[in-house]
Amino acid sequence: AGGPGSMKTTIAVNIAYQAVKDGKNVLYLSLEETTLQLFSKLLARVSVDIQKPLNINDITQSKLSSEDQTVLFDKVLPYLENLSGSFQMIGDNDLASYEFSHLESKFKLIDKYFKNKHNDDHGIDLIVVDHIQLLKYASSTKDEYKVMNEYVAFFRKQSLSFLGEDRQISVILLSQVNREGIGYAQRHDGMYQMQHVAEASEVERASSYIISTYTDAMAQVTKHVKIGTIKLRNASLPMDTINVYAEGAYYQVGDVSVREQQDYNMDDINNVDNLKENLVAKDILAEFNLNEKEKSKIWQRI
């Protein structure tokens, strides 16, 4: 859960990609972006692992050099295809309707595809829904809150008994927070509360864990996302958020490999004097059009 632009999709793509590397089959239901946009982001992430990072904007805007195009088609795509698990996407255009029966029919087709591809009984292991609030207008005859609750309950049912079988899978629902929550997080180091999850009633009941994401201009300077927890079933919540490294240009979270290829790395950040002398860092600050007081706060924070 998080506000717009808080890298929910970035984190979800990284989780899905890691699952594929671990031999899992992932179905990603992309309701906000086209499958081409999402696939481009996955390719940017994969390019990091082959140590030939391709900028997501260059991929989506067809601005790759001929050399980078060769990397994309001869290295990135084969690497992804040869992973032990598989990644399949459904976009809004791929769905004739949002009826539960239609969604289940799609799930069955992709489940069968995974089984045939790997020549075993191993079907879908993980479904990612990006994001769940986009389903609240799926019915014009019902209250949007009721519709939301029905879809959350539907995906919970799938996780516990996939396609009505004696089989459990993982389901990740990306969820927006409301405006009140964004204001609260700004004042509380990126933390949210349960009432900030938009249309939260069924989300709260159905979920095992609710992980929150938050970022702002200050966090973006150091390429951090604040990760917190709103719910941990059978466990107490930690009091604070943690900073996770996130690089939007390569759709990558947490790993060190891209961080070391940036214009400054964590060693620079740990040494404020070095960072102040770093012209690239000054350019980054200039992008946010901050005044001297705000810049001073950022240096202090770093």
C-alpha cells in the first residue's frame, strides 16, 4: 500500500522477478499500465542482472542505441526466457470483462500454459494485481466499496483454494492509500495506519501482511523508499520505517549492483563532505528547485 508514485509497482516487479528466478510462475495483472509498459520495466530490471543496465525511459521511448538494442535482444530477452520460472502478464485490454468467471477462465488458460511450458504439474504460484482499487468501478449497479470488498474476497479465496482446487498460491494486491494517509506519512517518517488504506475494510480482514511504501523529494535525492508495515498477522508492528534503495531508471530495488554504477554511491553519501563536492549530486538537488534551508535539511538528513 502507498500513495501514487511511491514505487509500489517497482517493488512488486522486483518481488515477481525474484520469484521467477526462484523457479516460480508469476501472473501479473496490470490494470493501470499496458502490458508493453510493464514488460519494458521488467526488461530494464533484468538488464541489471546481466550487468548491462538499460534505462527504462530509453526502452519505452525506443531510444536505445544500436549497441543497446543488441544487448536487449541477444542477452536480456534470452536470459529472461531461460529462467527456471515464467512471467506472464494480463492487461486491461486482455479482459473482455471483470466478471469472476472470466478472470477464472483466464487463470485456467495461463495455468495450463505454465504446465505445458515446463512439462509438469507446476502452474501459477503467484498472482500480482496492480492495483486493486481500479476494480472498484467494475460494476455499475453496486456501490464501489461493496465491489472492492468482493474483489478482495475473490483474490483471497484464490490464494486459499486456487481455481477451487486443493492448492494454495500467493497473491499480492497493490493498494492505494487515501489523501489523509499521504499527509499523515509526511509527518510520521513515511508511516501509515490501517484507516489510510483506501476502502480498507476487506483489505484489513483478508490480508496476512500489509507492507507500506512512501517516498518524497528528500528520499528521492538519496534514492530511498521508506518501507513500513501496517499489518503483520500474529506479530507486533515495528515502530519505525526502514529505508530501501530504489533506482527508478532501472526499475530496481535493494541490490547494490546498480547503486555502484550511479554517479555517487553509498560511500559518498556516508561522507557528507565528499557528497557536497559531487557536482552530480548538486544537479540532483537543483532538479527539485529547493531553497537553501531545504537543501541544508537534506544534507543534515544524509
